[in-house]
Amino acid sequence: MSIIAWIVVGLIAGWIANMIMSSGAGGLLADLVLGILGAIVGGFVMGLITGRDLVTGFNIESVLVSVVGAIILIGAYRLVTGQRVRS
């Protein structure tokens, strides 16, 4: 998958993860950046678990893997920084 596709999938994943994680104190921009990184991490981890590349292009499977990776990274970011979810 090209770097442009990774960025687009990561932005979508970051936005979805931001909605799921209730827009935390890191802000939308931080969540979008973490979404891009989550796409990379999620693809890598799922590749290790399943033994095949699940992030193969702009499709539902790729977005779901990226969202899971983004949620994990957003949660880890909030744990490390001690930020809480806004109510």
C-alpha cells in the first residue's frame, strides 16, 4: 500500500478512534496523528498474529485493523500522559 493510502486510512482510523474514545484531552490533531501511527502499528501487529498482510489497500479490513491500532495507541498515549477523557 502506498504512503498516501496509509495516510488516508490512518486519518480515517484516527477520526473513528477519536469518536469511539470520546475526544480526549489530546485533541483531534493528536488523535489523527495517532491514527496514522495506529494504521502502521495495527497492520504490523495483525501481520505478526495472522501471518499475512491484512492492510492491503483502501478497504474495510484495512480500516478496521487501523482503527484497532489507533484505539490502542490513543489509550496508551492517554495512559502515559495522564490525560483523562472530557465529559
